[in-house]
Amino acid sequence: MNMRNEYMRADWDWVRSELLRHGQIVSAKKEEARSQIAISADESLEKARSLVKPKYISSILDILTMKSGSIIARGGIIFSIGKISSYIRGAASICLYLVTVGEKIEKSATCLMDGGDALGGYLLDRIGSLAVESLAETLEEKIRKDYASKGMSVSTRFSPGYCDWPVEDQAVFARALDFSKAGVSLTSEYMMAPRKSITAMVGIGPGGVFSKRKSPCLLCGQRDCDYRR
């Protein structure tokens, strides 16, 4: 899978739509307030475009053994993925990837908040989260199309912290991928820095195995998640 980092693009129309929808901007009671917030959102989006610096890294690993709740892959990589194992049953390999928008956007958001611009800081921080989600989706679809051309199929992506997949498995991602190549590090609490980064796994199998994709959100009881599919 080849995609130069400079060709990674967030879907800014989607980012704007989600920002307005989840930020409840479109439902503001007063027209004047709604209009002003929408203007601030567009200004923040324009600023974000110059701050977002997308990068990604990825690796394909053959699956050696798949047991209920865990995967053992080439290189001694073991993931304890819980219920998610049922969603990638039939995969012969896995693709691991990391996407990030860099640190500039969250640093700018923090500066705005520290300077008293709570709205501007909130909007910029929110845009960063949505932008990296868009990049993760873009890369997932890129992987799916590449393997479809080879007669193979790809599962929906999953990440540590989703459903019952422990966030501690970020350490396994860090061993399998060299986070430093994307300018990302892992804290002792298994959080990525910059925070606007996402790791993900997809299963790769014969054509038809993953042709009928089910939402991974069916496994999760968190009903108020912004990214629920």
C-alpha cells in the first residue's frame, strides 16, 4: 500500500458537517448566536487547514493463530482484541496503521484556551479530532480498494479502546509500528502524543469474507459516542 503523506487529505466538507452537527451549532436557539458561531467555525476550519500536517505509517502482518479473543501475528505480535476477533474471523493477515494530524493544531487550541478564547480553542480542538478521524477513514477505504483489485476483501477497522479491546494494546502497536516515523510517541498511560492520532487494525481475507461489513458499534454499549456508525 503506497500513499505519500502529502496526498493524505482530510474530507473538510465532512469535518465541517460533523463539527456543526455534534457541536449543536445548527440547533442554537437564537439566530444571531447560531450565525456568529457558524462564522467562528468557518474561521477555525480555515486556520486548521494550515495547521494539519497528515502523516501515516502501516504494516501488513500474517496471522499465525487466531483464538477466541486474541490474534498471534508474525513477529511475535499478540493482540488481545476480545469480541472483535469474531469480526475478523477468516482473515489471513492484518494491516496495522497509524494516522496523525501532527501537534500544531492541538498546541494552537491550547494557546487559544489559555488566552481566554474558549470557543476558538474548543472549535480547533474538535476540528483536530474530526480531521484525524477522516484520515483514518480515508486510509481504510484506500486499503479496501487496493485489496479489492486483487480479489480480496477487508474488514472494518478497529482500534484499542473500542469495545472490549484494552487500550494497553497500544504498546503492541508501538512494537509493530515505529511510531517515531510519524512523529508520534506513547505515554506511560498508553495515550498517543500528539493526541490527534489514531491507530487501527483491519483484517484482510479472500474475496467475499468481508463483503457484508457490520458496524463494530454493535459490539459496544456506548450509545452517545460521536463516532457511532
